Amino acid sequence: MSNELERLLDFRDLREEIRGSEKHLVVGIDVAKEKHHAYFGTPAGKSFRRRFAFSNDRAGFDSLRALASDIAMQHGLSPIVFGLEPTGIYHKPLLAHLIQEGERAVLVSNVAVQRNRELLDGRWDKNDVSDSANVADLVGQARCLFPDDPTPDLRDLRGFVRARTRLKKRELTLRMRIRNHLIAQYFPELEAAYGKASGANDSVVLRIVEQCFDPAQIAQMPFDAFWSQVCMPRWNKHHQARVRAVWQAATQSIGCPLDDAARWEAPRLVQLLKTVREDLGELEQRMSQVAKRMPGYASVISIPGLGPVLSALLLAAIGDPYRFEHPRQVLRLAGLDLCARRSGKASDRAVPRISKQGKAPLRYALVHAAMIGARTNPAVRRYFSQRLSGREKERGIRRKMYVKLAAKLLVVAWTLMRRGDTFSAEAFVDT
């Protein structure tokens, strides 16, 4: 049995026995950047020390463990449980240190902390001392989460996923800056050439913005001169037709006169966007290389709609499939679990919706995989058509069915990872 599985089984036993216990010492920790605050007490409500501040370094961590050991020995308590609220990335060094030293450490949800805070004294009163007691109270109620200790490959993959998320946001910011600031103000007619282009499909627009963005200058040029200035190697007649449409639109442009600031900014924004996309390409290659080394990659990549990048996103989110006991837990991880407010006379008319309380990148990967799989794979397409049959005229029904299919693919991926199998039409129908 692996050390990680032993920790998971110990966590499950802990949740069964800690509620209302008088033998456990719970240390609730309010995490900060430089100094943490701790509370020491039992799940039954007995307090031993309400205030203890320790520094975010090894000396501070050792002092926390030493004090917890002294209190537990003095009052005959065992075991010691450390509870932390995830706070940005500031909790990670302390959590890693506690796990490395063999301590029992758990996490509490940010949502649970927020909602439980008012229950303690009936009003909103946030401070470091009460927050640490709030965390301890949640741990004493067994409302805690298992903190996994990822393998080196999984840690690398999750780091790449976080970096990819930041790069994708940066890419979108630059695209919207070019489209909604430069184009909309100085050359609105270029929006028609932009159309629904995204990613690499906007190469014509970006090339024009970079090389010859002034519509007044374009209108004075013969088409051959304009084409020779913006043409790229391997461009074909399709690109030429789009460039000609831009050249013709420039003669009737209503855009503002291009000032020196915009003339200076336009090519630099395009260069920044190209750099971000190059970094994205390199990062996704690295993601794929790490994902291929992981045990569940063969199972996940076999699922229709999941390519190397989407498979890497899913593997990074699920991690060890054995830490989940039921498909409902996996659906909660992605925020694809259904919930509704059912109360009063309108309770029978409540429409369940996905909670969206999970990992957004995982939902993104699954919905895209569902859309691709429903178009390309016969088994997935048949399943999607059966669910859609008779409801085609409902508003937004296709999007809802894509989300439902995404939840199905997630359960299939988790099941295949646990079994070590690959995708088959029969398994997809039975799961």
C-alpha cells in the first residue's frame, strides 16, 4: 500500500471519529503571507490556547509543532490534527512541511469558512484570531478536505496548467485590446475581416495591424503594393481575397485619424500576442510530455474529444483516481454536480443547475471534449442524439446536453483510470 493511499484511508477514518471527540487536539490555522495564527482546542469545544502567532519559516513551523505536542501531552490528547484554509498559495509551504513531517493535516473549504463564520457568533466579525477558531470548528465537525501530496510528475503538470491559464488570460487580454481599442477606433471596417476568427485564424488581421494599419494610407496604395507589404509565405487565394476586402473597405473607412501613439502601439501589441502564443505552444508541448509519463494517460487519451492538451488538463485535476470513492465526488471536483433551491410552493418547479463550485479549467476541457466527441465519434454522437431526441426546440437545450455529456465523459475517464482500461463504446454506454 502506497504512502498516499495510507494517508487517504487515515483521513477517512479521521472524519468518522473526530466529530465531537474529546481525545483529538485540533489546531486551526489562519494562513497569511508572513505570519500565521493558530488556535488549539478539541472538537467538543474545549479551548487550550486561542492565540498563537508563528512566522512563515522553518523555525515558526517547528514552534507550532512543538507547542501542539506539549499541549497534547499535557492533556492526554491524541492524535493531533492541523486544519488550514487554502489562502492563495501561502498555505502550501506549511501544508507540505506538515505532510513531510508525518503530521495529520487537512484543508477546509473557503466557502465553508465564510458561511460558518457567522454561525459562531451570529454576526460577521473577521479577524485572524476568530478565523483560526473558525477553521478548528469546521475540522471538529469533520467538514474538511483531504490534501493530496502529488507525485513529482503531477506537481509539474499542475504547475504547467496554472501557467497555461495565466497565458490564456494574457492572450485574451491582448486580443481584446487589439480588437476593441485599436480596430474599433481607427479601422472599424476591419472588424468584418476579423469576423469569428480566433487563434491562428486571425493571422490576416494581425498582419495588417502590424504592417499597415492606417486606412488612409491603405486607400492610397494600389492593391498589389498593399498585398506585397502584408503578404506572408504560404498565403493562398483565400488570404488574398480577405486582404482585398480590407483594401476595398479602407477607401470608405470612418475610423478616427491614426495618431502616433496608436501607430507605435499597434505593432507592439501584435508582437506581444505572437510571443504569448509561442510560449503557449511550447508550454502545451511540455504538458503533453509530462502527461504521457503518468499512469492514466493511455486511458484518458483514448476518450473521443480528448487530445493531448485536454487530457493533460483532466489528469492534472483528477490526480490519483483512487482518492475518490463515488462518481458524485468527481463531479463535484469539476463543479458539474446539480443543485437547486427547493422551498415553498415553487419547490416542484425548481430547475437544477450545475454548481460551478469546482475547477473551471476542468469544466472547460470536458465541455470542449463533449463538443468534439459528439461530432466525431459514432458512439458519443448516438448517445448525444438520444438525449436530445424530442427536445430539439427547447431553448438552449444543446448547450445543456453538452454539459450533461461532459459530466458523462468525466465519469468515464475516472472509471477507466481506476480500471486501467481504454475507451470502448460498450463501456461508454454502461458507465
